[in-house]
Amino acid sequence: MKLTSRKLPTFGEQRRAGRQNDRLQAPAMRSRYADVAKLQIDLNFAGMSRPPPSPQSHSYYPPARAFFRFACPCSECDGEFDLSASVAALAEMKQPSARTASGRLGCEGMHFRERATAAPCPMVLSWRLVLVRAD
Ligand SMILES: [Zn+2]
Ligand SMILES: [Zn+2]
């Protein structure tokens, strides 16, 4: 009988598992951002990959977890994009008219981290937040 030895998890797998765990620990939108009825996050990626990764759109309602970290869609990459601070900045603005924010973020992940040819990931995220406040 041959025993298959479990391969050690890669850095990327560990990072994904960590992110999953952090999502489960995150507070609900209704407790973290009580006056937000809906938050929409649109993600558009540009990088070296052909075809470029599909755009993503995420909607958060009050029962959803207030968790705003997204894995880089690049297959060799262990990076993530963290919009937590941008969401907090928009949600905490006192003007009721403050409803949208947008910006760009470069990926901080590495390709082939365990090899000598490690190179930074060229993926760039353009993000947009649309916030609907509760009355
Ligand atoms: Zn990346
Ligand atoms: Zn990449």
C-alpha cells in the first residue's frame, strides 16, 4: 500500500485559507456600517494576461460580512487588493451626498515567489464604490 503524502500548502493557498478565515470573523455590515443600506464594489483589472480578467461586481447588504479584500485574479499571484480603508473612508464621510469613490491599486503580490525568477505582479485594479445610505 502506498501512502500519498500531502503536499505542503503553498504560500498562496495559505493566504487564501487565511482570507477565508478572516471573512468569517468579519462583523456584519449592519453592525460595522449601520447606516449603509447597500454597498456596491466594482472591480476592473488590467495587466499582462490575455484575455484580461473579467470585471467583478460585489453587492453588500446589511447581513453581509463587512470584508473587502479580494484575491488578485492572476493565476500565478499570491496578492490581494484591500479596499477596507477606502470603504471606511467613504462610509464615514458625513455628507449624505458622498456616495461614490474610486481609485487604482497595483498588486503587491509576487509571481514565482519560491523561485529565483520572482517578479512583482503587474496587475492593476481600478475600483469603484457606490454607497446607498439607509433613510
Ligand atoms: Zn497579482
Ligand atoms: Zn500577476
